[in-house]
Amino acid sequence: MTQHSKTIGIMGLLTASFFWGAEFVVEKDVLSAMDANYSNAIRFFAASILFTLFMRKKLKSITRSDLRCGVISGSFMGLGFAFQTMGLGYIDAGVNALLCSSYILIIPLAEWLIFHKNPGYRIFLYAGIAVIGIGFISYDASAQAWDFSVGEALTFLGALFYTGAIISIERFSSQTDSQVMSLLQFYVITGISTVFALILEPVPRMFSSVIFIEFIYLILFATIGAQLLMNYCIQFVSSSAAGLIFSSEALFAAVLGILILKEPSTPPLWLGILLIVGAIALYQSGFPKKKSHSAKK
């Protein structure tokens, strides 16, 4: 893989992370009108319909292999969304964000244990720095100490499913068209979100025109745009690197929260931002460099 391809992958995944980071700002208003699973069900259903119309000429060419790739990766993503959302109902948002981000460290470990693919110590170093950064961004001095209870367990389960989603998408990206995989994922996530919404949440009331406009962003950018970028660009980096790059979602959410929602700017938050930026920059630079084994005479 060339450096140019790697750069394309990084920039595409960073753009997807920006869309997801901005989603946190938009969803603050959306979640005042409905619970998260209904929000996910609506946006992914709308994305499914719009993308079906856009891709109508490709529908007849979808193969069993495409279906397998889309259903497996979409199931992992849908369950990740659902369990993280349920965990958020029991614990502080900062703890939820930090625990969910543990997939950044779980991915290289899973690849090592399951596929015997040693990612190298660097990726563990970068991932560890990024998780510490997310910890600072999520830090709330007023929050009480927490133990590993139901909320933490559900959130960590969500992180495991996100791990499966990122690894499966990276492995399937070379086997199927990224647009086809995205479409199938949209339908699977819609189904999973709908089931969890009907079981766990009250039916949402009528919402305003402002929330309707916010849903347009969620559908076009945070769903269709981000998913397409993820499914296409992940082929240019490893699963472990993709997990690391996705940590910038917390960075973008924090900065946009300060700029748009006028949320407080604190030293721990900016330290966390610097750590995440530093971790991604280290990955891009390849620092520390491998030592040359060629002997000089």
C-alpha cells in the first residue's frame, strides 16, 4: 500500500469522524423529542430508502456474498449502537464515552488473538494515548466514582460489538462494493434499532421543524456520508489504525460543543484533545521509526 493510499484512508476516516462528532451536537436537540433507539431507527430507515432510490440500478447485482458482508457488519454496528445507548441510561455520559472508546485498544488485541496478526507495539502505544485523551475529554470533576455495574457492562458490550463492526468492515471492504455494503448495513441497523426502540422506549411525540432539519443532517452526513466514507476508506488502513482514527470523533464533538453549544472549555478537555491529535499524528508519521537491521561495515 502506498503512502498516498494511506493518506486517502486517513483523511476519509477523519471526515467520517467529523460527521459523527458533529452528530453529538445535533443529537442533543433531537434527543429532547425522542429516545436514542427511535432516533437511530428513523435516520437509518430514511437513509435506507434514499440510498435504495440512488442505487436502484445496482440492486439486481447484489450477490449472496454481498448480503453476508452487509448483514454481518451491519449486525455488529446495530448491536453496538443499541448496547451503548442502553448503557447510557445507567451511567454518566463521560463514563459511557470512555468505556465505549475501549474498542480502540480491543481491536489490535482481537486481531492478534483471533487472526494471529501482530499489529506491533506502536499501535498499542498510539491507542493507549488516544484512550487517555478521551478520558480527559470525558472527565467530569463532579461525577461520583463508579464501579463495574449494569451500565458499565452494557457499554463495554457495545464496545465489543463496535470492535466486531470495524474488523468485519475492514475485512469485507475488498470483497464487496462499499455502496452495496452501506445499503445493506442501513437496513440491518434499522431493524435492530426498531426492535430495541419498541421494547425499551416510549413512542416519540410530534417534533418541530427544527428537529426535522436536524434529521436531514443526521441522515445525509452522519449516516449516509459517514458510512460510505468508512466502508470505502477503511481498506487503505488496518482495523487497528481505523479504531485509532475514530477516536477523533470525541475531539470533534468536544470542539464543536465549545463553539456551538457554548460548553465550558477546561484544561483537561484541551489536554485530551492534544493527546488524541498527537496519537493520530504519531500514527501518520510512523514514529518511532523501526531500527534498521542492516549492518554497516
